[in-house]
Amino acid sequence: MTGQPARAHHSFSMFDFGSPTDIEGTVQEFRYTNPHCFIILKVKGTDGRLATWMLEGMSPSNLQLDGWTNKSLKPGDQIKLMIYPLRSGGTSGMWNPQSAHFRDGKAVATGR
């Protein structure tokens, strides 16, 4: 008997796809890694305090279709993007690559 490779993937049910939210902040880190890319973003809350948001994205191969590379974002970049927040209300969410723009309005990447 030989085993088959395990092919598992987590669910995205933790994200509230019915409540897209715009978020703006400073990139602390951009992780262009498999199986999912992440943006760690410092965001100023309505109370003026900074919060760290861990934003999950697609795989690098999917992001490449939208023009992303491992150099698309660097620490210190000011960006605005649309996310689907956690249902729990925590400081995390899933980001939409087509919605990501620098503070000056320029798209982070263009593709498709």
C-alpha cells in the first residue's frame, strides 16, 4: 500500500465576506510565501492608538496574475485596501489584491 499525499486547506469561513471594509495603514511586513501571502499592517484606530493587523491573501501564484511580486510592498509603504474582516471582530482579515493602492492613489499592482 502506498499513501496519497495529503491535500488539506483551511476554510475561509472565519472571514465576513458580507462586510467588506476599507483599511489604511503602514506596511510593517509583506510575506510573499506559500501557501498564502500576508501583509502585516500598522493601523491607527479611531482612538488614535496603533493596532497591528495580520491580513491574509492569496498564494504567490494567484497574486502574480494580478501583477504582484515579492517586491510589491516594503516596510514603511502607506497603503489602503479593501479587506474582509474576521467575523470575531479581531484585527485580522483577508485582503483583496485588486483593491490595494498606495496613499497617492497608485495601484500596488496592475494585472488581469
